[in-house]
Amino acid sequence: MSTPLLSKDEISAAIQRMGRDFTPEILAATYALYVPLQERAPKEGVAVTRDIAYGDHARHRLDIFTPAKKPAGASVVVYVHGGGYVAGERSPRPGLIYDNVPTFFARHGMIGVNITYRLAPEHKWPSGGEDVGRVVAWLHAHIKEFGGDPERIVLMGQSAGATHAATWTFIPAVHGPAGPRIAGAMLLSGVFAPFDAEYHPENPPAPHRVAYFGVDPAQWPAMNVINHVASGHPPVLVSVTEFDPHPLQWSSPALVAALTKCDKRMPWFIYSRNHNHVSPAMQINSEIDDLGPQLLEFVRSIT
């Protein structure tokens, strides 16, 4: 039996009932809300090239979404999925979520890229940021073949994906002397300091974060993106939701504060009401999408 298509108000009410906790059950319930919308969302005029290797590992794979009529010098938006460092897929609902994200940008004349990366505990910090860098290097070498401009690459990470995108964007020990070589970054509900324990000692580290960042507190400051904000960084958009869990909600404003102090002005900031940790990305390209147009405006403003 298919899930009924709900209105925006009904979906908002369902998200509010789910509350602030984020569990596998809430993830499944959120899929159920947005899959029917993505089944009827527009997808015409988009060509997809799937499962391209950008490195040696089995998870070094990307899909490229382009306008059916090949562009020239198009902006490139790279979506980096979440999953708590230990899980996650670029297309957990193939053709729908999260293929909706690169589809949206391709429908607007850009090139969308959807990637997977290595996971903890086998691959620890900074493997995710390094894999984002591998994608950037691959795009600089090959994206012109698809009609993209390697000087107009914009990263878009959600949750753990935002951690990895930010790690590549801000930390010189990861991106190296050549810099991040991107035009900008969009960071949705990310974790930018390894542990809440740095600011809330009563909260023990979550096991999935330990799996990625390790257990040595002496190493955590170097992993903290907020400690690496410095002048000359690419333009950044930061987003948080009303129902993000607290550990995922506090570090986005902390990053905004560091960016504001560095740049003497606020970065582009989005507070998504009536959304939980994953729902903003799941809505993109649907008929109730209130995030995609803002992301599109940001990309156009910097590229």
C-alpha cells in the first residue's frame, strides 16, 4: 500500500509530532513523508551518468546529473550525504532521495553531483574530508567533459556530510597549500566540533562520533572546524532546523559566530522551521520545497 500524499501543513504537523530526537524510526517516518512527493516531482530534462569512480575504494563513487542539453561553463553542486560517519548512501531511495538534490540543480541549468565516501570505524578523521577533496580533484580534471566549470564548484553537505565538506573547506592540514579549490560551501545541520563535551561536559561522546574522531581529547581541537575559520575562506551558507537534536543544533550557530567575527558580517544563514534533521534535503525539488530556491540563489550569487 502506497503512502498517501500529504499537504505541506500535514507534513509540518507530522514533523512537529516526531520532536527533537532522531532515531532510525524517525528517519523511516521522514522517508515516508517525502517519497510520495519525490515520486511526482519534476525530473524531465535531466541526464544522469551513474557510478563513476573518483578513487580506489569501493565507496569512492559519484553520479553526475546534467541538463539534457549539455551546458557550457555551468556551476557544479556536489551533494555529500549524512549518516553519522558510520553509515549513509548517496541514493537510499534511488531516483528519489537524495537524487532529488542534484536533479534540482540540473533542472536549473547547473550540474549536480551525488557522492559516497568511506565510513568509520574503519576510516577515521579526516577520511571524509579527504574524500571530498578527491571529488574536487576529479571534478577539476573531468567536469568540463560534462559542461561544468571547475572554478565554480560548490559543496553541499548535510549532517556528517556537512562535517566532511567543512573539514575540506576550512582545515589547511586537509586541503593543503593549494587551498580547497571550491567556489563555496553549503553546510546543513552539520557537526563542526567533534564533541559536545567541549562545551557541555555532562554529555558523554556519542559512539558514532567516537568511531570517527577517536577518543583522545588532545586531538579534538585540531579537528574542530570552528578553530580553523580564517580570512580568505570561500563563501559559506549555514543552515539549521527547528527540530535538529541539540548536539547538531548548537555547532551551526557557533560556526556562524566564528564566521561573523572573521568576516565582520554574517554569513548566509537559514533556520528551517517545521523541519527535522533530514527533512530539508528530502523536500528539495518537490512541490513544497522551501529550501532549494534559497540554495539556488546562494549558488548564483557566488558563481
